[in-house]
Amino acid sequence: MKLRKITAMLAAFAVALGMSACANDHYTPEGGEITTSEIVPTETVMESAEVTDTLSENDTELSADMETIEDREGNMVEVPSSINTIVSAAPSITEILSGLGLANKVIAADVYSADVEGIDPAVCTLDFYNLNIEELAALEPDLVIINGISMTGADDPYASLKDAGVNVIYIPTSSSINAVKMDIEFLSKYTGTAAEGEKLIADIDAAVADVSAKAVEISDKRSVYFEIGAAPYLYTCGSGTFIDEILNLIGAENIYGSEEGWISNSEESVIAADPDVILTNVAYDGYDFNEIKTRAGWESISAVKNDRVYYVDSNATARASQNIVNGIYEVAKAVYPEVFEV
């Protein structure tokens, strides 16, 4: 691995000099072989000192010139000079990498990334809930991107991976459209694909502007129940989620908008709220969303009576990536087809 090779070179050089060396990515021990078996003239010693001073100055300049950017948690991180191999821990991250034109650099990813455009499904085998750190380190990736809050010390499950010289960065779970844009901006700058990132962000902004302009026409807000977990283990979302934000953006009303975050809800509360529209992004083998219409007691709900129960693409409405654009339009057309289908 590149970093370990550099560290080994620095350590060897430090022993030869009889002093400690500072291991960093920019320092290179140039200047020829150093020996202690011969008497060195004073002039040579002075010249050597000058060379050492020059190297030290250059090293400082290189460190100062190293680009640093702020990550999503407010930490300043150095941007690598090059990234050729990447491991992605979540499909949302994998989608962003693909959108940035980096799909060919993903050498390993979580199992849910197998359907991401441009990604080789054969590399999507990692279970990040039961990760084999040794196996991952053996891949010698230039970068591992983790979805979640960064941890330090004994609480960091990736500490041994970092100790092996692997560069690990964290992307917090994003709960808003703006957070998705921030993820794209950070990853694009970090991977040297800023231009591609700007394009993805511009597409999101254009979709938001387009939908917002059309939503102005809506005077009678429709109430919506968005199901992300099917019966008998119902799950939905309240405020502080990008799905709730999308519903507000298109001029709809989330029946759970007064609650916050991801919610385990009840059938009774859905029936009592009587939503005008029911949306679901539940998708697994053998599941048919039409079962919602046959649930006991749900026949009295307006959405069921008026046959306004729809499936919306799970990837576009569950993954925090640039593909949220597709989710915005799908939700808009399902709730207000007369406004957004034109």
C-alpha cells in the first residue's frame, strides 16, 4: 500500500539520520545516501544543512499548499492528490460516485449497491453491519466512504482499518434535499470531480424550481400517507426527512407532518387521518403494493375508495443522492397528475 511504503521509507531514513522523521504524504527523503563511515568536509556539512533546510522549507510549502475542505461534520480534511480505488458503504454514496463518473473506481460496495448504474454487481458483496476489516484492508483501497456519524478512539469500528493506512471518510445520513446537495459537493471536491458535482447539484436545483413554480397553482392541498414499511410492521416518515420535504414542495400535506423523523405508525392512525393519497416505496420479492387496498378497515379511506394508492420508485425516494430528482417528479405526478403530468 502506498501509504505504508512511504511510512517505511521515512522510518528507514530517520534511523539513518539518527533522529525522528515526520511521516506525511509530501515528504520525500531525497539528497543521496547518508553514511557515517567517512569524514565529511565542513563545506559539505554546510551544504548538506542548506539542502536539509531547503527540503524542510519545501515540505512546509507543500503542506501549506495542500487543499483542505470542510466535511459534512465541520472537520477540515485534506484532499488527496489522486484516488484510484474506492469502497462505498451505502447505495446512496455509490449513486453519487456513479453520478460523478467514478463508477469504474469502485472496487467494493455494499450488497444494496448492485443495482446502481455503472457499478459492477460482482463487487457489491460487503455487509457493513458485519464487516470483515481484514478482508477490506486486503483490498488496499485508496478511499473507504462510510455512511454515518464518524467515531473516534475505541468507539471507532474502523480504527484498525485506518491504522493499516486506509483513508476513511464519513458521510452523515442526509435528511434533506440541501444535505444531499452538500454530500455531492463534498464528495465531488474530495475526489477531484467538482465540475461533475456542480452539474448534479444544478439538476436538483432545476427540479426544485420547476416543481415549486407549478405547486403555486395548487389551492386545495391533498393529504398523503407515505408508507415505507408494509403491514404488519408499518413505517412512515414525519418532518425532518427529505420525503416530507418533497411532499411540502409539491404542495401536499403529510398526515404525519406534525411528528418528527422516521416513525413506526399504526393502521388506526392512518384510517383516522383519512389521506387523499397513499404512496408506498416498499419493494421486495413477492410484494404487491395493491394489498394496501385490501387491508381490513382501509376501505373507508378516501385514497382507497378513489383508487389513489400508488407505488413510487424505492431507490429515488429512499436514497439520498442526485436521483432524488426522479423521486420529486414521481411523487408530484402521483399526487397531482393534473398539475405535474403536463
